[in-house]
Amino acid sequence: MNEPTVRVGIFYHESFSRRSYLTIGRRLADFPAALDELLEEDDRFRLYRCPEVSDDLILKVHTAELIPEVEADPL
């Protein structure tokens, strides 16, 4: 019996590569380019670029207090 293929989604927004509360320093400065080889050679991995979304969608997974905190951060 074959084992099921595990797929991995990598969710990325350009603000992740800048200094912000989301990351320590600029540890993602070389992303997503650092993943190019992996993404080209292995179809189990997929990069999703996150667009801006509405507050209503954000509130489905986060508390209302988070929105003004993120807006105050100069991403």
C-alpha cells in the first residue's frame, strides 16, 4: 500500500520579509526567493502569496483586538 502524499502550503506576504512584530529582525529577508529551488523541484510544496483581505475575514480567525495592533505596526 502506498503512503498518502503529504502536501505543504507556505503562506507568504511581502511584509513578512521586513522588520515587524511578525519576525525577528530581517530573518526572512531572502524569502520567498530562498524557496525557489524547492518549489521548482518538488510539487508537494506550494507557495501562496497572501493578498490583503477584509476585516470580516480576519475576524473569522483572530480577535477584534488584533486588528488595531497590526494596523499600528509600520510593516
